[in-house]
Amino acid sequence: MLKIRTRWIGIGCVMLVAAVATWNVTKPLPPGTAVSSPPVISSSATVKFLADRSYVDIQGQAFHEQQIFDEIFSVIDNAQSLVVTDFFLLNEQMGAASGAHRRLSSELIQHLIARKLVRPTLAVLVITDPINEVYGGARSALLDDLRNAGIDVVTTDLGLLRDSNPAYSALWRLLVQWWGNAPERGAMPNPFDTGPSQVTLRSWLALANFKANHRKVAIADREDGNLVAVVTSANPHDASSAHSNVALRVEGETARQVLAAEMAVARFSGWKGHIYVPEPQVPAAMPPDEAVRISLLTEIAIREHLLQALSQTRNGDMVRIAMFYLADRKVIDALLAAAARGVTVRLILDPNKDAFGRQKDGVPNRPVANELVREGAGKIDVRWYRTHGEQFHTKLMLINQADVLVASLGSANLTRRNLANYNLEANLALRMPLSSPLSSQMIGYFDALWGNIKRPDAQTGEPQFTAPFGAYQDTDWRRYWRYRLMEATGLSTF
């Protein structure tokens, strides 16, 4: 009888874990997520493409060309009644890296507090991920400085998101989440820093859920009453300050859509405050050749837009992708299908070898690149960004369809976790004439990296942005199947 009872108890426990896992993979998303906003027709003159590039020249001298956070700080410094930011990483933790190129985290905090002091009625809302306080296991002095300055700080409620690592997260939800967490009681090393700070076991257990509010945006109003937003792949994170990244600065209705998406995250994370949003401005007329259609995409809408754009390519079209992580099987299949139709595909990928002072083994990009080149019918070429301790953190897709350019950039890597309604992500999608100045600028950025081309105005030597595919070619079948298992199960950091 005891054996029978034990067996039924075991079966019941397995069924409970399976039920919790299934529910948290399929449950409804929080309100205001998985957004695909109606396209806004704007002048390309109101859209600004920004890029940070770290590289060495042919003599080995290092260069850092940075635009993104200088633009974000300018947007904050000119805010009149509101500032809203949402950044995944906002901390000074360095991992095993020896030093920061730039103290971006404290720079951001200083700009926010300074603007609040100049304009005491300014409504400032900072949304961020619990990783910055090690999931409740450590206080953030930077975030405390914001709170002490009267600035609202909202930590995203990740528990409402779906679980990308369900085999683990189901057990965590049943057995661990009830413990809560507390700073200054830890006895374990901080997973994000090699210093003396310690965190609790509960922080490590929360980390293994592998989920995040991964967005990177800043919104503010300006003196003329218009809203401005910057959507980027860059974090105000000291250890990330030398990374290569891209961004778009937009105005008007698109910025309003970005703001609405961020208000949704703040609301479902428990924020009860209020921000007055200025009335929309009437857009000026523009010539057809300058018109750009802009949409805000979040979560799974980013993948749906990309797959649709790839499916519409034909023989003679070109796809250019610059990406930190490429792993999503739907995207890989779509790239192979496009190549089979005669579409030229060019990929600039991070070699996945550098991670804040630690070495990685190239997963997932190297096995994925090998598969694409091998199966791509001679139409898929890969070059690797030459990193030197930093990362090629860019997330940019450019798709030529005859005389039209379709583009998407923002926070989303091309992985299951980033594209399948697990992480919170934010991208901007653009559709514009191939002949427009903005199209030329974005394509020119990619082609300069691809061909190691020096900008005419650059005061540098001959740049060495990228290396040929053979530099990191990886045919190890064990790494390939490890990547496939990690991508399918969510048991990974990508």
C-alpha cells in the first residue's frame, strides 16, 4: 500500500510540475506587450541613425566612435515635463573586466538628477530589470540615488512574463519564489562582479530563470511640445560601454507609441504614478521620396515582421544583418529559403568569444554561421566583427526589396528568448525608398563594416572592422547540437 501511495504521490508531483511549466509557457502576456503599432509616416529628416563602433586600425591602434548616449543625454538635458527610460543593464558591475571605457551608468544618473534639479516639476520614470539589484540580493547605490532625488524607479515584474526555461522555472515557481530575497545577507559571490560583494543563494536561483526586460529606450519631451525617443541596442552599463551598437532617434507619434509601451510595463509592474503626455503635433507635409513608415514592434511582433519581410524577397534582392546573437530556428529557415530563391544574404556576427573579461566558446553564432554558409547555396556570406574584449552588440536588419528598404533595429537579438514572447524587447521597423538619404546612411554603415572602409571624415588609420568567415569557422558537431538543445529548451543565456 505504501509503495502505491508513493507512486501516486510521485505521479502527482510530476503532473503538478508539468502543469505549472505548461501554464507559464502559454499564459496570457501582460497588457501592452507584443505590440505592432500602426505605421507612422514621417520625414526621413526627423529620423536619426546613430552608431557606436569600437575597432582597431591596421597598426593595431584602438578607436571608439560613440554617438548613442551623447544623443540620449542631450534628449534628457532638453526635457521639459517628462523623461522615461527603460534599460536592461544600469549598473557599475564589471564582471571579470579590468576597466570601463566610460562610466555610462553614473553619467545617466547624473543627467537625470541634474535635469530634475533644474526643473523640479519634471516627471522622471526609470524602468529597469531586477538584474541590476541582483534579483533583490544587493542594493544598487545608483538606483538609490535616483530614489533619493525624487525620481520614480520601477523594477519590472518578471514573474508575469512567460518562462523561457520551463523545466527549471516550474520548480523555481513551486519551491523557491516564496522565499523572497534580501540584500546584505548573502554569503555567495556576486555572479556579475569579481569584487568582495556577496549575494544570497536566492539571487543565483532567480538568475537561472533566464528572463529579462531587455528593452533599451529613452523618451522625453522638448520645448516645442514634441516627444522624442531613442530606441537602441546599447545599455548604460559600465562593462558594456565599449560595445558596438546602433540606435534610432525618432519624433512625434512614433515616440508617443514608445512611451505608451513603456507605461504599460510600468503599470503591470505596480507603478501607480502619473505622467502628463503633451498633445500630438500635426506633422508637416513631405516629398514622397523622403517619406519613411515607422512602426514600434515589441516581443514576438519583431520576429513576425522580420519573417514577413524575408518571405517577400526575390532573386536579386539583398539581406544585410548585423547581430550579436543569431540562433532562432524560424529566422535561420527563412534565411535559407531566401538564399534558395536567389537572395544575397550578408551577415556580420559577433564571434561570441568575449563576455566582460571572460572567454566564451562561440555558441551560438559560430555553429549557426557554419550551417548557413554550408546550406546557403553560395548565397550566404558571413564576416565576423573583430572584437578585442568588447562585444559587437548591434541588432540591425536591412532588407532590400527591389527599390524599397525594410529595416529593423533595437534591443532584440535573433534568438527564441528574444523573439518568442519571453523577454521584453523593443525595436523600430522602417520602410522607405531605397534612394532615401536614411537608407543610404544605414546601408553605408553596414557596408563600411563589411568592407573595412574608412569614413571620409574619420581621423583614424585603415579600420579593421571585420574578418572573413574562416577566422572563426567552427565545424564541431558537438557544439552545434549543444546550441540546438540550448535554444530549444531555454537552458542558455542567449
